[in-house]
Amino acid sequence: MKEKLFTKFAELFGDAENTGFYFSPGRVNLIGEHTDYNGGHVFPCALTIGTYGAARKRSDRLVHFYSMNLENFGVVEASLDDLTNQAAYGWANYPLGVVWAFAQKDHTLDTGFDLVIWGNIPNGSGLSSSASLEVLTGVILCDLYQFSDLSSIDLALIGQYSENQFNGCNCGIMDQFAVANGKKDHAIFLDTATLHYEYAPVVLSDSKIVITNSKVKHSLVDSAYNDRRQECTDALSLLKTVTDIQTLGDLSIEAFEACQHVLSDPVLKKRAKHAVAENQRTIEAVAALKANDIVRFGELMNQSHLSLRDDYEVSCEEIDILVDLAWNTPGVVGSRITGGGFGGCTVSIVKNEAVENFISTIGEAYQKKVGHKADFYTVEIGDGARKM
């Protein structure tokens, strides 16, 4: 991959002398969906697929971005003197947003840079291609401009800040955190209210993690993602009138049931119910994994999907078809939607001996039902973003 990137870099920018090579993973969340902006727990892991970058400082004020996945887009040129989100920049607003966010956090670049990227995360799949690109840019800026005072947690927060403030998606911290802090063969049990986290080994001796891409693309900025966040904020305000909490994640299921009467709007009640229950499910799921109770972990994944489908209403017909097919396929321990929703992917835990049948059976049935193919990835858990 390095050779391919450096060849393209030299073709675009004259040569590839003194160019750095970087990688930033995608992520999948095993359980704990839409809890990260509700002060709850999440349980994501970094993947071995992701975004590769080749970058080098310039001597002027220009920044150049080029994606080998979107070659028709050509080189996007921007200036450090005008760090604004522009429709014409397209995908490049993500790395540019990080440059902007660095400046907002008093880490201003003295010169521009050239960046060529290539990624193997399917676009719009819900595996965090945007967070991968944001954290990649953060790692690159720290390396090129010697910002040694920023930790991997700082880079995650800067990536989230840029996506919220520059690109207009009001996402929580989970995606960037998982991408920046991933650890091989471990998932991250993160309390999003405090950013306290621990690594939990994911040792699936007789099973694999299989991601199924519905090939239904979504853009969280344009979807109901921000609406869901607002609904949770509204529910929290009402609940605060009767109970002393800071976030929905502070509530146990029993405590929520005792005070939910203040939520007269049935939609707000459903949204809050999901946030509270999903947080508790995540805590229980990690305990089950530590106890090597993979069957219970799978049951909680299934419950998570039902809650996301019925209470949070972020699933869609194609995803529900994939999950239903998985639940009816022998050897599946658990399956659910993963990511922001409204399309994207499912994550399933499948017994080793059943993986081949899982892919062929579901692939065939899904194509028959929806008229297009799904993609399958048997994934491994990898490390976080870094210079290679």
C-alpha cells in the first residue's frame, strides 16, 4: 500500500522525498449504540481495515488533499488563510475541519501540507470512515508539526469537535475514541461521561466477528441523527425536573421506570428508554464477555437491535432483513445493527464452522429480497491510529 500511495504522491507533487506514511483504522461497535452522547457506556473496537495516508509539509500556506478512492474529484486545494467548510471541497472538509479544530485549540500550522489518502472502509457503511480520516489527520499534524503535547484522547476530542462544529454532525465521542485508542484483540469499555476506559480482551476462540454491509448508504449529517440527539436532550431536561441526574446514562432501568411519567410525549419516552436500557445492556455484556459467557453476550446484542429498531427507530428495512436472516441462521451467536443507523452494517458473532454458510445463505436470501448484493467482512481487531 505504501508504494502505491507514494507513487501517486510523487506523480501529483513532484517526488515523495521526506513523506510520512500513516494509518488510521475503522471501528465497529459490538454493543452500546447511541449511548455515547447520552453519558452512557460503549464497547467498540478498532479494525484492521482503515485509511492510509502519505503526507509532507509545504513551504507555503496551501493545503492539498487527494483521495485515491475518489480520483475523479482531483486535488482539492485550500488555504490556511481561509479555513471554512465549502461544498466544493466535498470529502476534504473532514481533514480540513481537523486543521481548523487544531487552530481553535491553539495549535496553528505555520505552513501547509500535501496529503494523499486511500482507504478500504466502505463509504457510508457505518464503520466510521469519517472518524478514521479525522484521527488520521490529527496523527499527521502532530508528526509534521511536532505537536508533542497532544495525547490520543486529545486527538479523539479534536476529531469529534471538528465533526460537530465544522461538518455539522452532532456525533458523540465513541468513533474517534475507538479509532485513536484501539488495541489489537481488545475492545474498549468506555464510560463516555468521564472518558474512563478499560481494555477488555475479545478472545473468540471458536467464533468470528462478521460485518455485513447492507450497501444502503447514509449520511449522518443529512439523516435523523441530530434529531435523535435533540430528542434525548429534551427527554433529559424533563427527567431532571424530578430526579437528580446529569445524563440519561446516570439512570438505572428501575430509576427510569419510576420517573418516566414526566415524559408525556411517547416519542421522547421511547428514545430515553433506549438510551437507559442500552447503557445497562452494555455494562452487562462486558461482564458476560469477561466471564466467557458468549451466549449471553449474543442475547444482549439481539436485544440491542430490537431496542434500536423499535424504541430508537434508527434501523431500516434492509438492515432488519439482514438481522432477521442472521437470527435464523445456525451458528449465529448474536447479530445487530451497528453504527449511526439508517443503513450501513450489521455486526454478528458467528461460530467458526458456520461462517461460510452464513455468508452464502444470507447473501443469497438478501439479494433475492432487496435486489442487490450485501458485502461481508470477517474482521480482526487491530490497533489505533499511528505513523507506520
